[in-house]
Amino acid sequence: PKGSMTEEQFHAEPCFDADEKFDRTAEPRHAYRRPPSLARRFWTSPFTRVVLSLAFIIVVIATASVGVNAWAAKDHLQRAEALVTVAKSQVSDGDYAALPGTFDQIHQHTIKARSLMGGRLWSMAEHLPKLGPNLITLRELTAVVDDTMAASEPLVALAPEFSHESLAPKDGKVPLEPFVRAADVLPQFAQQLPTLRAQLAAVPTDGAVAQLQDAKSKLMEIFDK
């Protein structure tokens, strides 16, 4: 009959082989594919890549800026430390007249160092791993030193009045004015010492380098003397 399959055509058709293995996990040629998720599209978009690149550049610039400020602050603190040695020599030599000038130079360095450790970039850098704890310790130690210098300023200003020449008897009398002025200044300074010491004791050193930890220990020894 018309449309029927001949014997030759029947034998020519491919037959199903029961032993043949099929990959059941393979997707059909025309299978439906889900569109990429919103998160994937966000992270792979050109806009996101540009934003992340800019953010990385900003972080690098900010870190470099903080590093420059930290290095400059360290330089000021080292100069102040060198001037402390000069001040000690002036006291040992009885050169009290020169002491206020040296003290003022030291204070200017601590003020400058402290001013370099502020701002948003510095605050952001304090949250960075490894670097952050060192920045926090450096900033807070510098603040204690600068506050101590400010508290000592009225007392140091009286130093020239206690030179040998100033205390030499005049008309057979020892001038008492320097002692009277010192009696007014000393109690004010003494009242601030416990606060300054507590401020120093609260400076965190966990994660800070050994140099900063030693600096805190030396300052604590000075306060405890």
C-alpha cells in the first residue's frame, strides 16, 4: 500500500541499542537558559569594574598620603627628642636662661607632629590591618607628649628666674619673687600629672611595633619618677 515501508527501508532505519549509554545530564540543544543573576551582572559589569578600580586607586593614594605624614611626624618627634638632650644639658650646666627657648622649639615640633596625624584619611588608615594599630599608638603617644609640653610651659617659663644670677642676694636679701610665682604654677602642673599619666596608660600597643611599645614604656618611667 501507498506510504508503507518496504523491507529494505525497515532494515535501513537505525535501531535503538539497549547497550548504548546516553548522557542524561546534557542540556537539549534548544533548552531554556536562565538569565544571569543580578549580583553576577553587577560584579561583571564595566561600570562596577571602573568603580572598583577607582576605589583601589583612592586607597593607594590615601595610604601613601598617610605614610608621608607619618614619616614627617616621626621626623619632628626625632628632632624634639634631640632637643630634649640639649635641654638636659642646659639644666645640668645651670643655663636656665636658654631653657625656655629650647622648650619652645621642642613644643613646636610636637605640635607639628600632632597636626600631621589628624584628618579623615588618617582615621580611615587606622582601620587597616597591620598598619592601623601602629598609627593609633603613634597618634595617641604624640598627643600625650604634646599635652605634657603644654602643661609644662608655664613652669618652664619660670626657669630663668632660678638661675644663679637671679637668685643672688641683693642688698643682703634673697629675692623671693621666683618662689612665689612657682608656688602658683607648681600646683596647677601637679594636678594635671595624674590625668596625663592615665592618658598615657590608656594608649593601646597591641599590634604595634616594638619601637612604639618601648616609647610608651620609657614615657611611663618618666611619669613614675
